Amino acid sequence: MPQWQGKSRGNKLGYRIFVYVVRNLGVSPAYFLLRFVALYYFLFYWRTSTHIFRYFHERIGLSKTASLLKIYSNYFLFGQTLLDKIVVMAGIGSKFTYDFDGEKNLHEIVANGKGGILLSAHVGNWEAAGHLLKRLNTRINIVMFDGEHKAIKEYMNEVTGGRNFNVIVIREDMSHVYAMGEALQKNELICLHADRFLEGNKTDGLSFMGSKAKFPIGPFILAATFRVPVSVVFAFKETSAHYHFYGSELLTRSEDETKAAYTSRLMATFVQQLEEKLRRYPEQWFNYYNFWS
């Protein structure tokens, strides 16, 4: 199965350096510094680079030489998305511009007054669509594994001030489910990343990018249980200062549809839309392990 351990790389000092550069010198100098960080990962992190190489070569269909070069581009883009996320969430001045496809779908969720679920994945950087999230006039709750180092999380909360976002940590006692229910009752939005899982989680194998891959069933069962509107959302970086946000048409569970049937339909829709977007933005796939094992 995929060897993801629910943890993020990085250290507090690295975040401090980049936040300092962004705040005092701007985004462009921070991007320049990122080139050296990306080169370091390209040269010395072959355990993860091997998986990215296979993704570009076997799934996207690039030549071996092109796939090798794309590894560096992938690391550099990943670093950019992390920086952009800090800039937007911390309210640091930036010149980002956006295209929004499907914004009306998210406004429709809020107008319904029952909350809703946003399904996304570790691709692109939908959190950077900060202007849209502010216009929704409701809070976004991100459900995630507690895999970041505590010091980094505390520093990021200090930097961003929790603007527009609330983190709901997945716990073994299932308290996160109750927290999600309370958020929905307040007409808030829940964002679930539906492309990663830990060992022991229930999964289902679906055809994805030309081969079968396992996806966690949990996020889709939760969506089916709460019976609130669902939108599949992504935001991809198209230039150094421009993002394109996508929000799918709303998916809802009909009265006569079983939970199992709706779960399967939701999973198939999510996987299809994820593959469609990756065919268009192949460099913005940020899962650094053997996803198709």
C-alpha cells in the first residue's frame, strides 16, 4: 500500500526564514531562494524523487529525460505553493490574481444554510484562493491528520492568525466527526482531502491515471452521512502570480439513494475530476510516495 506516514517535512527555522524574506523583501526574492531549496531536494531526496519520476514517466507518459527534469519543476512549484499559502493566509500584501470557475456553487452551499463539504486533494493549492474564501462569509474547516511537528504548527498559527481557517484534527476517538457536525450546524464549510490514508484505513481501488489506485473511503462516507451538498474543489497555479480555482457542480444524496450507492458515486466523480485536472496540470501533483503500489 502507499507508504505515507501522515507526516510533513520541514522545520521551524526554514519557515521563519521564508516568512522573513516574504515580509521584508517580497515574494520574488523568496521564490529565488526556493530555487536552491528545490535543487537540494532534487539532488539528495531520491527516495521521494523516484516516485515522482515514475509518475511523470508511467502516468503522464513523458520520456525518461523529460521526467527527470520535471522532478525539479515539481519541487520548485511545491515550494511556491507553500509560500503562496502563507502569503494569503497571513494577509501579507501580494499581487495574486484569480480565475474562478464554479464560485456560484460554493455561494449556493452557504445560501442553503446547512453547511457543506469540499473535497480536494494534495494537488495545486486551493487554500491560496483567499479572495474567494473571504467572499463566502463563512469559516472553512480543514480536516487533517495531526502529522506536522507541533513547533511548526504553532508557528504557522502565529503567522497566519488562523485567518478564515480552522483545523479539525483526525483523532482515534472520532471526536473530529462531532466537531465536523457542529461546524455544519453553524453553516460552515468542511474541507476533506480525499487522496491519502494511513495503514488500517478502509479503502477502495479505482482506476486512476491508467492504473488502479487506492483511495480512502472515510471522507466519502462522511459526506454521505451528513447529507449536505458536496463540491470537488481545486486551485492550480498557472503563472507566478495567478491561480485558477475550480468548484464542481454540487453533488447531493437523493432521498432514495443508499449511503453505499452515494459513496461510490461520489468517489467515482472525485477520482474522475482529479485525473482530469492532473492531465492539465501534471506538475502540481504533491504526493511523494508510491501512490499506485
